[in-house]
Amino acid sequence: MLKLTRVSKTFNRGTANEKVAIWPMDLTIDRGDFVTIIGGNGAGKSTLLNLIAGVFLPDGGTVVIDGTDVSLDAEPQRARYLGRVFQDPMRGTASDMQIVENMALAYRRGTRRGLQRGVTAEERALFKEKLGTLGLGLEGRLSSKVGLLSGGQRQALTLLMATLKRPDVLLLDEPTAALDPATAAKVTTLIREIVEGEGLTALMVTHNMTDALKLGNRLIMMSEGRVIYDVRGAEKDALVVADLLEKFEEVSGQAFDNDRMLLG
């Protein structure tokens, strides 16, 4: 479970460029929730994920993951609880290292790291099996440098690495935004299969309203640093994109103006 209590964040406080990114927010994500997060530019979506991940520490409030208060823990300390996939396929992996080496580092998350003892035969067999589930032929390329992979292959590998050791919370920050439509569809399918198949707790920021409705059991809409709509279950399943646009205008008092999301 993930619980945020009165969490807030303001950048450049006390200057002419002061910006409230997240107003005091209460948010509880139950174990097994797959939450999609939508909103226009500057809504605070990525800032929210960064506050959960420890990239930014909150100005106030608490962040609790599976009963542990991590509010003052920086990103490295929170990594033991979290898996993360970024928008940029180049992040999350080491391009000059082999696929098997990248996976070994991910597999040993939360333990003392290092490749000094090498990759065991058991680990290599496990990695090959997991890579085979991606359907990309990577199980036969364990020794290939990650930098030689395509963007889609690399993003799929990052997703696999982020979930190799079951995280308490998986954070997905627009994981398909930098991919072409066909590759994005493939990665979206992999996300659904892994998150739902493993019963993971996940938050996914997306620019695609159709994906936001299609994936997960819960949808959150943000605007100007606040959650303005939170819907789940059968109510969410009955929604279409037009309903989301209407709800945004109703709650925020303004038209949705993010073309990426409208056309996504």
C-alpha cells in the first residue's frame, strides 16, 4: 500500500518564479491497484511520481510505503521499495553493459550490489526465461550490449528489470511517449500483462486518454497540482474519452488544452 498524507511541493519558493507543483494532497493506493494518471501540461503528474520516488522530498506531509514512512528518505533509499520506468528508453539501463549484467543489477536491487561474484547459472537461466516472455528474441542475446537495442526493446527490458524483484510500487512515467505507435502498443500490452499478471501495485502517468481508460482498475485526473477526479471499477470501465473531457471542464472550469492527450 502507498499512502500520501498532506504531501505538498513548491518550487522556487519566495522568488518571482515560485510555482506550487503539488498542493497538500491525501492519496491512498491500495495493494494491487493499477492506477492511470492523466492531466494537462503542468498538472503535477510527474512531480507526484518524483515525490513518491524520492527525487524530490516533500515540503510537508508524509509518504508511507507498505507501512514504512519514507518521507525523509532520498531516492537511493527508496529504491528497495520501488520499480520505475521512465519516458526516455535510454534511462533505466546502462548502455555499455550487457543485457545479462543489467538484469543482474536489477535482480540484486536492495542487496549489496556488484558483479564481482559474476552471474550464476541459475540467474542466467532465470533471465533467459523472463526475457523469453517479452517475445522480442532477447533471450538469445544475453551478451549483447544494451546500447545496441532499439528504443522499444530497451523500454521492454527496462520494464522487465523494474519488476524482476517484485516492487512494492511500480512507477511508470509516460513509458510509451517516446515510441512509435506500433512499438508503443507492444509495450503497453507488456505493461498490462506484467502488472495485471503479477498483481502489482502500479501508478502510470500517460498522455493517452484511451490507454488511461483501457488499463488498470482506477483512474486519477490531475489539474494544477490537485487530484480533481478519482474513479475506479465499473464506473471507470463505463467511461469514454468524451466523458473525461466533460469531467475535466466540469471540475476545473476550463477546457482541456493538451493536444498530446487529445490526439494520443
